[in-house]
Amino acid sequence: MTLENYAVIGHPISQSKSPLIHNRHFETVGRKAIYTSYDVLPGHLGAVLEAFQTLGLRGFNVTVPHKVDIIPFLDVVDEEALEIGAVNTVVNREGKWHGYNTDGKGYLNGLKAMTGSCLEQMRVLVIGAGGAARAVTTVLAKHGVKQLAITNRTPARAVDLKANLGRYINIDVLDQSSARRALSSFDLVINTTSLGMNGEDALPMEIENLKTNVYLSDLIYNPLETRWLQIGKSEAKAVQNGLAMFIEQAALAYEIWTEKRADRAFMARMIREEMEQNETDE
Ligand code: ATR
């Protein structure tokens, strides 16, 4: 049996945990496959896809800054990926590239594990309106929640998201001070901004006046606990970092590539241990 090849493309790429999670998972499930990372500069996607075709890659992940720009290079793009406007998973089916977005569904699966079935009844505030917010708001709008509000430093980007998702839900766009004043009305607050990444102290929003039993979700997983989650967890019913989404998007990508079920429990255990070990080492 030949060795299957998978990859991730992005720039920068050295920080990506995808090679680790996929290679260790391939090993555990006994799949003869290898997953490599490639640093690809903008403007080279066409050449990279041609090379991948020549080399017989079975599939690959796409990360920043290529998730949007990859779309015109693909033969078929899944409907939800088009709605989100970004592709993070590509599979080679008989020489044709099929693109998917597993970030959105990955986020929703991870979130449901925290909130259970009451998500539909929740009033949700999303902080941020970039690429990550787009995946999150699209799946929440399609899933259905009681209220969906977005606040962003640059309100025009939140207005764009509202327009794109108008057929699913009416989104409330709040400026930052209105969002702060209304904070006590939300059951779930999600940080999709980069504030708090790599131990930076800035908060995406002050933790004050939170609703009792609020859920807090931060898409960041490095550090495992941002200062925002650290402050919020004493008041919240539960908090969740970005690891759940990372694990789920990887599991869903594996399932698209192989049509086999991923071992999520292994992925979760392995990556948690790895991240905790890294934090202890630092
Ligand atoms: P990603 O794909 O990770 O979402 P992005 O598209 O660059 O990255 O979006 C980053 C998000 O973090 C945006 O909502 C951005 O706000 P703007 O739209 O106003 O740029 C938000 N963000 C980044 N740095 C920020 C800062 N210093 N203060 C407030 N918001 C910030």
C-alpha cells in the first residue's frame, strides 16, 4: 500500500499544530499517511495546486492568508464554504479539487459540547468581524439562536456580515459601548478577535456586568487560557478555549479525506497534553 500524502499551506506556518495532530492520529488509527506543512507566499497558489496534483496529494488544509484566495483555484466548492467565503479543507477526488470549510461546523460541534441543546434559546454576542467571526456567525445563523449580535472595532465589517446572513437571521450590529452596556443580556459571549493571543494582555471586551450563568467562548488556544477567560471564569457557568474547534475541524477534515470516522478522543487528549506541556516549558 502506498503512503498517502496530506499537507497544510499557509504563511507563516511554523506555528501550526495541524501536522502534529494529523500525523499522530494517522499513526494511532494505523493509516499509512504523512502530513507536511508548506510555507506558501501569496500569489503562488496556482503553482502549488499543480505541484500537489503532480505529486498525488490526497488532500490538504488551507490556513491564513489563503482561505479566501484558494476558492477560484478549486473545481468544486461546498455550499457552506461558499457562504462562509473561505475554504480550509481540500480533497482530491479523481483529479478534481473539492473545497470545504470545517472551521464553522467544527466550532459549532465544540460549542454544543459546552452548552448542550439550549444553544437555540441563547442570546449570543460575537466580538469581532474578521474571517473567524464569519465562520462562527454563519453556522450560528444557520443553526438558529434566540438573538445574534456582533460588535467590532470597525463596524462596517459587522454590517457586511449582517447583510450576508440576512436570509437566516436578523443580526444586531452594536458599537462597542452599546455592546458593553447590553452585556448582561447575553447568555453566550464569543471572542473571535486576536486580542489575547500569545499572552498579550489586551481584552476584547471588559468583563463586567455579566449575566449569571453566562457561557464564554474564546477562539484562541495559545495560550490555553487568555486573560479574558481567566477573569471571566469566576463569573461564568462555563468557559471554552479554541482547542475544541481546532480538534473538531481536524477530525472533520480527516473524515472528508478518508470517509472514516476520526478518533476525536485521541486527538483531544494528545493535543491537550502537548499544549499543556508547552506552557509548562515556557
Ligand atoms: P481572523 O481571520 O483571525 O478573524 P482578521 O480577519 O484579521 O483575522 O480579523 C481580526 C479581528 O480581530 C477583527 O474583528 C479585528 O477588528 P477590525 O475588523 O476592526 O480590524 C479584530 N482586532 C484585531 N486587533 C484588534 C484590536 N487591537 N482592537 C480591536 N479589535 C481588533
